[in-house]
Amino acid sequence: MSQNNTDIFERMLAGGIVANSDPQMPEVWEIVAKTIKLSAALNTSADIDEIRDRLSEITGLQIDQSTTIFVPFHTNFGRHTRIGKNVFINHDCSFLDLGGITIEDDVQIGPKVSLITENHPLDPSNRKSLDLKSILIKKNAWIGAGAIILPGITIGENSVVAAGAVVNKDVPDNTIVGGVPAKVIRNID
């Protein structure tokens, strides 16, 4: 589809290159500016309910009461993050969600985990453009402390990403991965 005929937010979630010069880019920067302000309030929240409420304001969707998020929590956009029920997100996580992040029910995310849906083209003349790919973390997955999940990755149901892993390939269901780059360690019976 033509850039001019499709909403920039739909194109971002569809993935691919979004030019820095896109005429709709100022709409994205408006939300980023609002998110920066809301994040300051989020990260001074004094209890779990307040954190949930403030993150709900950032995402534009109500975070379920069964979900727990610890601050500090960082996001550059927020509107493209979907968080399921009974999710736990530990301290100091960073979600770059322009390309879309979906976290299904019962997921556990350790401290200092980074979910990154954004990249840039290698061509120096186009490097300020965005190359977006969504991240999906399926039900009951566990992401260990300090892990980095790169653009376009799916973490399978019941799978475990070891602490410090850098995940650049999809993780099948019921699998443990670890290392840099992450490799299959074993299956979960």
C-alpha cells in the first residue's frame, strides 16, 4: 500500500521500513512526547495499582489486575504494547514497541529485559528510517534477567530464555535457549 493511503500506525504494526521523512511521522512523535511525560509519573508510582493505572494510560489499554509490573519501566511509545493476564514484569525492563509487542497470559519477565521491535536499514543514506518487526511472547514463557529479544522474534509457549541471552531467532514451544546469540539448550518435557 502507498504510504499516503495507509495510517502510519497500521503500517508500523504491519512491519517493514517506515521512512523518517514520512509525512505522518509527526503523529508518532506526538505520542512519544506524551509517553515521555507519562513515563516520569509511572516511574514515581508508589504501589502496584498505581503502576498498572499509569501503564494503562501509556498503552491505551487497561492492564489486568492480575498483572504485576515493577518500576522503573521504560518504553518509547507504549501504544503498541499488549499485555495479557497474570503477567509479571520485573524492575528496569525496556520495551521499544513501535513495531508491536504482544505478551500473552502467564508470562514472567525478569529484571533488565529488553524487547526491541525497532531497527534501522544498513544503507547509510536510509539509516534514519525505521525497520520494524513485532515481538510475540506466548503463554507461560519465562524471559530471564538481562535477556534481549530482537525484532521479529516469537518466544514459544512454555519456553525459557536464559538470563543474558540475545534472541535473534524464533524460540519453539517448550524449549530452553541461552547464550549470545541464543541457541537451543534443551526441550522441556
